[in-house]
Amino acid sequence: MREICALEPAPAQTSEREAAPSWSLCHGVRLLGIVTLLAAIVWGSWLILSPPISRYDVFDPDAIRKNVTKMPPSITWDNWEKIKGGMDRRVDQQYADELAVYHIQLAFPVLAAVVGVGLIFAAIASEKRRQAQAKCG
């Protein structure tokens, strides 16, 4: 260990190749792609976890159970015809419209995620191409 101080210093390395910049357009595009992908994941998760309409918005099962004993047989039969397919099967126009809007809204985060992944891969491909050109040229 005492002899380390006696060693002569190594000559400074001289490199013909220029150092690559620490931040380039490829890095910026890749960062934009990552941010877009993460935003799409958060946005899509929020949409999935907060559905637009509940199954029970049209038929309230508790209200029907309370009132069924007070109903005359003809009204009970009419209600039975409305809900015999299942109380949670929604076929009314309000539900169909909201479900269509919900599916359209779900398409946007998917599209944003595809754009984010495309930006990431484009930046990686551009960087690889630039490195290959630097080796050849």
C-alpha cells in the first residue's frame, strides 16, 4: 500500500470518438412515450374502476320487494314480465346509451397506450440506427 504513492500516474486517455450527448431527442421521445403509456394506464384503470351506471339504476330490488305485497295480482304480473329475465339485465335505452359512451371512452386510453408504446419503440429504433451509423462512419 505504501508503494502506491510511488507509482507514476497513468497517461490521460485520448479518444478519437466524441462523447455522446447525455440527453438527445431519442431520450425525449422515449420519455414522452413512457409518460403517455403511464397516463393511459392510470386513465384506463380509473375508467374501469368507475363504471358509468349501476345495474340497479332502473330496477331497485329493495323497492320492488317492499311493494310486492301491496300490489294487486295484475300489476305483479306486469312487473314479473318486465324482470323475469333477471333483475340485473338492463335493456333500457338509457343503459344502452351510457354503455356505448363508456366503451368509446375506454378506447381512448387503449389508443394512448398504443401511441406510448410506439413512441418508445421508435426512439429505441432511432437510437440503434444512430449507433450503427456511428460505428460505420
